[in-house]
Amino acid sequence: MKIYVGSQNPTKIESVKSVFPDMEVIGMEVESKVAAQPFSDEETLEGAINRARECASQNKANIGIGLEGGVMEIEDDLYLCNWGALVDSKENVYTASGARIPLPDEIKAGLEKGKELGEVMDEYTDKHDVRKKEGAIGIFTNGVIHREEMFTHVVKLLKGQWSYDQ
């Protein structure tokens, strides 16, 4: 059995490899079918499920995993959010979410102008490809938690639910 991850982002692929070390993990570009920058829990979850379903439908008898990062509002504050979905060969869907931290107003202002978080983070930090490295979570936790670790936690939750049903 193989696992197909609905992304070519190395942080997402490596998080799945670390949780499923005995399986072949393959990243593939698929559409999330939501906005490039999801702006709610619901939209971020929908993107993760869409990615997982697309991977599973193209690769029957295997597992599809979708991991989606987004933002969501609570009152006037914007929070980082992330969701994952696992779709197995029986078309069962498992979902999980992970860490949330508030984002500074500067980041919120950039996102409200229609930019993606990755682009805003690159400008904010004067770095390149933050989304493929530490991520916003790595920047705003001063390196205590990195993006791969955040997604690893979500993938562990997915694997646990899926293996419980086996």
C-alpha cells in the first residue's frame, strides 16, 4: 500500500513519512478546490478533504492524505489553523486539526489584501519559501514548533483514527 499526499510541499510530505515510515509516500499536485488562502476552519477542512479524496480517487487501493493550512477568525483576531484528512481505499474519511496561534495585525492586513500567508510571511521575515520551511508557526513560536512538526501531529491523529478502525 502507498500513501499519496496532495501536495509537493516538503514539510507536508516529510510529516507523512515520519508517521508512516514503513510505507511509500508520494507527493502529488492536486487542487484543493478552495481559495488559495482559506479563511475559515470550514474552508481549510474542505481543502484538506478535497486533496485527500483526489489522491485516493486517482490511486485506488491506497491512502490519500490532504493537509491544508489556513487562517480563521475569533472575534477580531486572526489565528493560524491547519487541517488534515485521510481517505482510505473504502472511501472512509478521517479528519483532524492541530495547533492554533494568533497572528499579528500586520499579517492579518496582508491577508485581507488578498495575499496568501506564505507570500505575506516571506515579506514579513525577508526570507524565501517560509511555507516550505519553518512556516508561520515556526516564526511566531521562535522556532519552538516548525510547520512539519505541526502537520506531523495532525497526521498522527489521522493515522490513529484510521488504525483504530482497521
